[in-house]
Amino acid sequence: MSDETTRGIRVRVESEYLPEESEPAAGRYLFTYRVRVGNGGPEAARLVARRWRITDGHGRVRVVEGPGVVGEQPRIAPGEEFEYRSFCPLPTACGTMEGAYRMVTDDDEEFEAAIAPFFLVAPEGVN
């Protein structure tokens, strides 16, 4: 599990391997991850963009950037939490993800909320 707080924005991520959606013989491993973004700070902030750094088991890095998450740009008020699920395919049985969300306060101040690294590991990826 990953857990990081930046300016009151707490990002927690848990990942899980999806064996029924994976094809190890073809080099296709699918992982799902659940993200909870909570606001423990004093001001509301909108999650406007994401940047993920995905590293596979061979050390190859892929960067994924885009607006919002799962088609949304949620405004998270103090004391509220936004949760979503997504997925990540890998060509290897293990890897890592980390990144940041670009947040904008109601006063138009931008900052990045860090997403601490977390592991993506299929059972065959454990030595």
C-alpha cells in the first residue's frame, strides 16, 4: 500500500493482480488499483490532471499523463474523500507505479499531490 500526504491531500493506493484477465504465457499481466484521495487540509482542491510513472520488471519506464482521473476532475472539499479504481497492464509479473496529481484550489493556486510508489506483483513475480 502507498500512502502520501501533500498540503493536506492524502493519496492512498492499494493494488491487486487480476489472474483471470492476465495471460502470463503471452507476457500480459493485468493489475487493478484503488485510489483514495482525501482532503485533510483547510481548503477545497480540484484534481485536474494526473501523471503516472510506471516501471516494469525489466526497468522500462512509461509515463502516462492526462486530465483528471477516470473521466472526472473531482473537487474535494475539506473532510471529503474521492475514490476510484483503474488498471495497469504490464509485460512482466512485477513493476511499480508512482506519480502526482495536479491540484487547483478554489483560489486558483496549483500544487502537486504526490503519489508514493507502490508495487504491482503477480504471484509468479515473487522470488
